[in-house]
Amino acid sequence: MNVVHMAAAPAGENNPVLNISIFAAFVAVTLFIVIRASRNNKTAADYYAAGRSFTGPQNGFAIAGDYLSAASFLGICGAIAVNGYDGFLYSIGFLVAWLVALLLVAELMRNTGKFTMADVLSFRLKQRPVRMAAAITTLAVCFFYLLAQMAGAGGLVSLLMGIDGRIGQSIVIAVVGVLMIVYVLIGGMKGTTWVQIVKAFLLIGGAIVMTIWVLAINGFNLNTLLESAVEASPQGEAILAPGLQYGANPLDFVSLGLALVLGTAGLPHVLMRFYTVPTAKEARRSVVWAIWLIGGFYLLTLVLGYGAGALVGPEVIQAAPGGVNSAAPLLAQYLGGPLLLGFISAVAFATILAVVAGLTITAAASFAHDIYANVIQKGRKKADGSPVDADPNAEVKVARRTVIVIGILAIVGGIGAQGQNIAFLVALAFAVAASANLPTILYSLFWRRFNTRGAVWSMYGGLASAIILIVLSPVFSGSETSMIPTIDIAIWPLNNPGIVSIPLGFILGWLGTITSRAAESRQLAAEMEVRSLTGFGAEKAVEH
């Protein structure tokens, strides 16, 4: 049995000066990309949808960059290193979720929409109530997702710079938030997309190098790697079997699985990526590229997670700044010393910046386009009685101001979410998306009778139930790892609300529809069905 024993210490000591230099170089390069890309931001379509100028392969890399968040790289590697098999379930859930999004909603949404998810949901229903509900659910999902990314950024940069303690990490999170605001204000969707493309290249490339390195240490024998991980883990062989994390409460795993598998199809920042290509054909090409990139990456996380557990050790990982989220950077330090640590940490930081920029511009677009332009301004009249049309330039200005507000909220929330596993926090965002958005999206696309009351009940009911159950769960209070450990209002036993809130969202959509006598336009329902399936009329919708 050729077992590789865990070394007593990483191959090289942490070098904050070198790490900060690499980190600063990445920030400078990405800022340069954003500034160059921002030169053509002249219209709302440029700011929200990058002028629909990206090709299928480019958008495929950007989708992978958006989807492979800090949870995919830092959170999952840490979850596998500490909890083994149960941690790898995140990878499986995220990958299967992408297939659900592809088969059920991606191309149909692209054919029907313009800038945001609400464009699709309000196509054949009453504009004001549906747009308002869709915008609120979009903002909620983006906020939960931002919590995960900001918490990951705090732990990562703290490790990179040798900063420990809650105050130091809070300062780091604030700096990340300010950088995020600058990126989105300057670059819009085009700048964000190019950062995501570059980040996808670097992230996947770095993960491949580390995977080959870990396998080489273990003689390119996966069995040897697993044996090493078993020997290094206090849990022993339990890390190779299901149940280490979710064995005590199988319902928690079912709830998590539902959230992961169904959540992606309701994530507004992923769906918005399909509006950056010129045609439905390019949207399909981008999906094919994204599937290969995302699927390949999640296979790598198995080796990286168990590799971190075998070579660094679960106890060392949990004691590091950032906790389990430090597994991948610590593995990089073990393999290549401070230089590889600096590179991988900078790539992970670029990952966080790209994802938070995408989330922020999605949330800002939803508020400016859906609430400001289509709810507040819609229906207003001038002194002579003529309608007031929302000025696209004013709409973009509102979006930019919204970016600043969202950035401040993300900083405050990220400080409160420190210490949580970011893969787990993202699972909460998935649960909210699957509860509040997915039922309405599917009903709108596939059920002709679906009406405004069903949409509003589904979105508000799914959102409210998910958030209430999260607040009443051990995630929010009642334990040392809770977001607010000083209070205890945890009466809901599960960490993830999906097992209740997702079915409730579907039930409320159905119940609201069958109890409403309001007749929606059958002509619009038929037009939406034709447009979503064939793309006919989609380009006309984009132009107008």
C-alpha cells in the first residue's frame, strides 16, 4: 500500500508581500480590462447585455466564469476535505442543476426576454405586479449569493495577507465591496463578461495544474489518494461513505439536494447571461461550451478536495483564517509554496470579483429596468396628458446608483456571514431561487392558463417561506457557527428550507391560478409559446 503521509507543514511559508504583489497585479489587469471594455457602453443594451456582442464560445466561458463561483472552488474543496463524500454531493448537485437549467429554461428564456427575468415572466401577464414581484425575488437571490462571495473573499484575502481576526477580515470584505462597485460602475455587463472569461481560463487552468500535481504525488492512482485522505482524517474511512455530514438528519440532505438541483434554473444572474449573445443559435453554442467546462471542473474538485485533506489535513484547514474555505489555497501552498499560493488565491479572488460583479449588475438591472422604468415611470403622464417614457440614459443612471446601495448591503451582510462555508451559503441562495423564481418561470413557459395571481402568489409565497425558514433555522441563530450566535430563535430543525419552500412555491402558483377568474390574454400566451420554442419575434423584442 503506497500511502502518502501528510507532511507536518506546507512546502513554503506564507509570504504576504509576494501574495499582495500578485493580488495587486490581478486587480490592475482586471481593472484595465474593465476600463477598455467600458468605452462602448453607450446604451442600456450595452450596459445590461454587453450590446449582445459575444460569440457562443466566449459566452460559454463567461457562463462558466459566472457559475463556477467561490463556492465551487473554495467551498466545495473544503467540504470534501473535511466531510469527504457528503462534500462531493455539492459538486454533483451543482452539475445536475446546470442540466436542468439547460433543458427546461435557458434557450426558452433567451428567445422570450430582453434584459431581465421579469421580461419573460411579465410577457403575457399584468406588467406592474409581476415585474415588482420578480424584481424583489431577484434582489433577494442576488443578496444571498453575494453573502457567500463576500464571506469567501474575507477568508481568502485574510489568508493571502496573513490577516486574522474578525475585525481584519471585516476590513478586507469592505475593500472587496468597494472594488466590486468600481468594476460594475465602470464596465457594465461587457467589462464584467470579459473579467469572467479571463477568470474562467485562469481558474480551470489552475485547477488542472493542481489536480495533475496531486495525482503525480500519489502515482496517478486515485485509490492511493483516497487512502492518504483516510489516514489523514480524524474521521477515518467515514469520509469515503455517505452520512458524515447529513447522516444524522437525512431530510436536511433531501432539502439541500432539491435546492441545488432546481436552484440554478431560477438564478437570475445566470439566466441574464443568455441575453449577451445576438441569436438563439449562439445561445445554444454557449450552452454546449459551458457544460463541458463546468462538468470538467467539478470532476477536478474531487481530486482537489481529497488532496487537500490528505496533504494539508482537515484540522489544519479548519484552524486557518477562512476555515474550510482555505482548503484550496492551503493545498496550493503545500504543492508550490508561496508563489502557487499567491497565484491560486489571486485566481480565487478574481473568481469572487467576477461573480459579485455579475450578481450586482443583475440586481441593479432588475431594479432600474423592472421597478424604475416599468413600474414607477410606467403610466406617468406629462402636464399635457401624454405618457412619460422612461429615458434609457436615466434608467442606466438609476442602475449605477443601485450598484452603490447593493455594494454597501453586500459589505454589511458579508461581515455578518464570516466563518460560514460558502458552498453552504450558496445553497441557501439556490433554495430561495428555486422557491421564488423557478415555479413562475416554468408555469409561464409551459402552462397557458397560468395567470397574474398565480405568479404573484408563487413568487412572494416561495420567497417569504424560504426566508422565514432560514431565519428560524440553526443557520441564523442558536450555535457557534450561526450568523448571529448570540441569540437563539431556531425552531426549524433543517439548515436548508428547500424541502418545504420549493413545493410551496409550486402549490401557490397553481392555487392562485385556479382561484382567479381574471382572464389573461390567450393571444399573448400563444405568442409567448411560439416565440420561446422557435425564437420567432425574439429579435424584434430585443430591438424594442
